[in-house]
Amino acid sequence: MKKLFVLLIAIPLFTGAFAQTEDKMEDNSNKLVVLWTSGDPDVAEKMGFMYTYNAKKQGWFDEVVLIVWGPSAKLLTENKMLQDYVKEMQKVGVTVEACTACAQMYGVNDQLSEMGIDVKGMGGPLTNYLKEGWKTLTL
């Protein structure tokens, strides 16, 4: 009888905990993170930026994040056309973030920050985007 009583109490508690875990899981399938690592301006302009901009502007994704990482950090600070494109992306709601370690390697931390880019450690945030199930595009 005691086992039945314990079981009757444990089942609702266990299933309640499971239900809470399911409720906390967010559907991130409508979120996009674009990891831009290329130092090639053609790759940025003719593929990455075009898609990233339209993914947000056209409503293809609810949230769009562009991560500036590696050689793209230096390229962005040297290319006015790409800077203007980033401004347009920001205007339509694309969040732009940059890897501080990369920016420091190229000496462009301040320049990226002045563009309104959130320059920070990106290992953790990128890992979270991936683990949370965001769609990911790398260029």
C-alpha cells in the first residue's frame, strides 16, 4: 500500500517537472544567426549581406543576428560600402555582434563599437545560439 501511495504522489510530481521543462523550451526555428568570417568583400556583399538583410526585412526570420568574426572584422572597418550595408541591416532590426578577441587582433575594437556593433566575447553566445537550435549560416 505504501508503494502505491508513493507512486501516486511521485507520478504527478515527475510529470509536472517534465511538463515545466517542455514549457521552458523555446522554439528557435524562426531565428537566424549568420556567422561572417570571410575577408572577401564579394562574399559579404553578393551573398551574406544580401541574404541577412532580406531575412529580416522580408520577415523570413523573426530574429536575425550577424556575427562579425575573424578577417571580416578588419574588412568591415576598411570598406565603406560594407559599413553602409551594416547600417541598413541595423535599421531593419538585424542585431550585429562582433568577436572582441578578433577585433583586438586586428586593432579594430573601437571602430566596430563606433558602428553600433556589440563587441564582446562570442564563444559563449555562439555556443548558445547553436545549442538553442537557431538556424545557422556561415560565410
